[in-house]
Amino acid sequence: MVSIGDTMKTDELIRDLKRSKLVAECPCGSAFRLSAAILFDGLGKMHPEAEEIKNGLLLQLQERTNELKKSKVSAGKGAEKKAMEVGVGKIMEKILPTCADFPLAVTDCRPLFEPIDILAFKGMTTGRLESIIFIEIKTGGARLNDHQKSVKDAVEDKKVVYREI
């Protein structure tokens, strides 16, 4: 549970970041100033601009899904189905943690995208880390690729190491 003191610290941190000259890098590769970003703690209601962006992404997902359904791929039905699954999957892996029925707090999730989609620190935002979860999002009949399998195998074989450098 987050106390009022923690909320004040978070508010101060956000304010300091908004005043800073720090630059961050988006997973897409573009850089931006934190002072120009929409920053919020994610524990309460989403910032209206962030909610608008999320809704825009969901709309793009729906539009892309509709486009893929309408398109005809000359390679045949199997290729068309695969293209749709991949396209929808790429969009879903980016927005899934923001969906209301996602089982983890969005603030506990960190997107990696490669070789796995998300690294989640379950309970971190409540101050009680329960577990660290490697999440790979798949749609349709998609299967793990070789890199993803090797990550899964390493975790299952308990070949996970923490290092402080």
C-alpha cells in the first residue's frame, strides 16, 4: 500500500523530472526531453493526454485489424492469416499492459520487446515485490522463436543471476 508520504515523494520526483534537462530514449529509438513528456505515477487515474494516446493506439489496432482482414495476400490464406497475427501481435505487445483486464499493474511492467516482450516486477509499485515475471505475448498459433526459447529455458533451469556493477 502506498502512503501519503510516498505519494508526495513521487509527486516531487515527477516535478523534478519535468524541470530537468534529462533526455530519455523510447523503445522505438527516438529521444525526447523528459520535460516535454507526460509524466504521471500510474497508480491513480491516467493523465488525460496519456488516456487519449492509449485510446488512439487502441483505435489504430482496430483499424489495422480491419485493414488486415480486408487485404488479400497472393500467397494464400495461410500467409494472410500469419500476416494478420504478426501485425496484431506487434501492436498488442505494446499496449496490452495498459488494458483494464491485464493481470499486472502497468507500473510494474517494463517493456523489452526483444527477445521477450515484458519484464514485470509484480508488486513493486506497492512496495512488496512478489516475483519477477518474464512475459512473451503471442497471438493466434504463434510459437516461441529460438531466442525466446533460450530465455524460457534459462529461467526454468534457474540460470538467472543478479549482478551489481
